Amino acid sequence: MMSAQNSRQPRSDKDKELIPPFLLKAMFALALGSLLMVSWAVWTGREPTGKPAPAPVVAERQLILQGLGEQAVAVRTPEGETLFEAENGGFVTVIQIGLKRARTVHRIEGNPPVRLVKYENGRLSLQDDATGWSAELQAFGPDNEAAFERMLSE
């Protein structure tokens, strides 16, 4: 008769667990903790704290962002004046792609203008009234913000 020790066979590589049990439990606890914190905030009516402070508008301009290829982008006024055009638009291309995605999701036809808005407190925001999409441009750093700031003053 075999003893209990002999009946245990060594684990093969296939049988080894890919995620250690303690790590799996920690991930579950983190997900559950996050869910509980968000639920508590909703149930208690806690106000969101990540919203930008309201401020008066000091300047505003309508722009049309148009993708011209994989990286190429053009920014024009509704009257057709070109403010910016580049084969590799960098940050402007990133914003144009984000705007295009929001419009695809909302099934917006054509390419209506967006509003570039400068606030008294220094915020610079690009807002799409057609979808409700917006980008707080100062959040992407001073160089990226400056790319749009120049379009406001031209």
C-alpha cells in the first residue's frame, strides 16, 4: 500500500500557479476597496474635487481642427484662414485625434468648429459643443499649451 507522501506527485511546469495566491488576494482587495470608496462618495453626495475652478472668460476663438494624414494636421478659422499646418503636428495632432474619436462615438457629421477658451485664472481649454468633449490644455505642459495659446492671439 502506498503512503500518503508517495501518492503526491511533483508539480509540473503546467501545474504551477501563474499568480501567487497572496498577490491575487491583494488585487481583489484593491479592487473591492476602490469600489467601496467610490460607492461611499456617491451615496454621501460628495462633490467632485477635480473640477477646474470657474472663472470669467477673457478670450475665445472658434477653430476647425482637420487631420490631413497620419500625423499631419491643420487648424483653420471658420472663415478658412490657416493658423497652423504641419506634416507632424505633435500635440495638436493628438488633440485632433481625441476630438475625432469623441465625434465618432457621438456620430457627429462633418467637422464643426470647436472653441478655444482662455479664462481669467489662466486656464486654457478646447471645448467641443457638439459632443461635450473638452481638453484642459495647461494640463499637458507649458510647451503643449503654448501651441494653442499662439492660435488664440493670431
